[in-house]
Amino acid sequence: MLPKVSILIPCYNAEQWIAQAIESCLNQSYPHKEVIVVDDGSTDGSLEKIKSFGNSIHWETGENRGGNVARNRLLELSTGEWLQYLDADDYLLPTKIEQQVKFLDQVPSIDIIYSPSIFEYWQKDISKQEILPIPEPHDAWILLARWYLPQTGSPLWRKQALVDVGAWKASQSCCQEHELYLRLLKAGKQFEYFAESGSVYRQWSESTVCKKDKSKNYRERLNITDQLEEFLESIGELTESRQLAINQARFECARIIWLSNPDWANKVIHQIKMKQKNFIPQGNYAPQTYRLTYKIFGFSVAEKMADWKRKFQTKFMT
């Protein structure tokens, strides 16, 4: 018998998008499913849009208590063995769930199946899409450290795995799925990569907590990174490749933090040196000239040189 999948949509003031989100769930080619929507005290026309779907979905509404509280209520209402979460401003491609459930035959003991997300960027009435790849190695610890594990709508989640770790953290205002990913990994839950993209993550608003308060976002990201490192060290699984990924993630955060708080950025770099004395950054955040300056003169000089270069290019272009 096919496993039942509960498709779960938390909604808060998503009048513009909620109908498409629900329709994309109802139009899933996978037959053994239920669609549940929890309206988290919307003050726009979201609830009317939800009600318009009648008995084809299950729904309830209440006061505004936050996204993770709504996700936990959806978990309580669900009757499926597997869960598909979907934010109200996103949508699914028609075969998303069917493809991932078929893949379960190859990995029956898996708890989380994750895939690349399709990012849909909106500017006024114009949109464009790109698939955000998930690079190898598909070591979930490395992917979490590098912030490559995908957003909420990409995975198919085994319900019992979420129950086992206490579900979503109600007080977590940003980095919500990453905090949950960490607890799942620490609990030994198994992650598996599936290459087909089936979820569309719409980028249209700057009003989310993570975008409005970027310093809070980076503090929480670094906190999760520290916890990840400490746990791997405690169980003897902090390999060289994982340590490198952790420190590369810290470095990338430090480069952005430097723009508003150099003292904090230098503390992050000091933490890297304490863990990996000879660390040299890689990738797009450290072009060749920057990397050479970093290696010879250190982070602060490299950042000052990068800042001078940005100002010079801006002046030249104007």
C-alpha cells in the first residue's frame, strides 16, 4: 500500500499566493494524500481564499502565534506517515511527491529526502527561475554547515522523525529549518539526496525576520554552526572535511558581518584560527587576490583592501 502523505501549509497574510499553493497540492499526481492548512491569524483575505476550497482540504484558523507553532499544529492534525510542508507563498510541481515517494523504495530506512529547490525571483510582475544546486559531497553535516540543506518545501519528512526530536522549536524566529535539521542529525536521523527538483521557493518579500534583521540571522547561523561542531567533536566524527566546511561557513559569514561590525567579524576569524590555524578560504567569497592578501597579511587587511577596491570601482563607474 502506498504511504499516506500529509501536505501541510501554514499561512499568514498570504492572500496573493495561498490559492496557488493549495492548488499545487491538490494537483499532485500522487493519489494517497491529504491537504491541511492552518491560518495563523491572517488579517488580509487569506482565510476567505482558504475557505473557498471547501471540503477538498482540511483547515483551521486561530490567533497569530508564529510559523513554527502553526507547523507544529499541522503536525498534530496530520494523519500521514510522511509530511510535505509548504509555505503559503510557495508551490509544488505536479509530480514532486510522487517522484520522492518512488525513490523511497530504494532507501526505505531514510527519514528525510531532500532535493534542490527552484528559486523563483519576483520583481513587480516579472519573475525568473533558477535551480539552486546542492553540491557534493552529500554529507548532511557538511551541507548544514555550508547552509546548503534546502528550505522547508523541498524535503519529504518522515513524521515519526519530527515527533522523536520534539518537532519545530516554537521560539525559533529565524533559521527555523536549519535548527530542526541540526536536532534531526544529532538524533541520528538519516538524510538522503534526491536529484529531481519539485518545490518552488518564491523570493518576493524583504519582510521576513531573516531579511529584516540580518545580524540576528547571522548570530543564529553561527550558533547552529558552533553546536554542530561541538556535537561532532564530542562523538569523534569531526573529520577534516567537516572542519573545513565549518570554518569556510564561518569565514563567509565574517565577510558579510565585516561590512557592519568589523569587531564581531574579527572574533569569528579568531575562532577559525583557534580551530584550524592554517585555514585558507576558498570559493567565490575569496577570489585569488583576496586569498593571497588574507594568507600574507590576514583578514583585516584583506577586508580593507576589498573595501578600497569596491569604493574605487564605484567611483570609476560613476
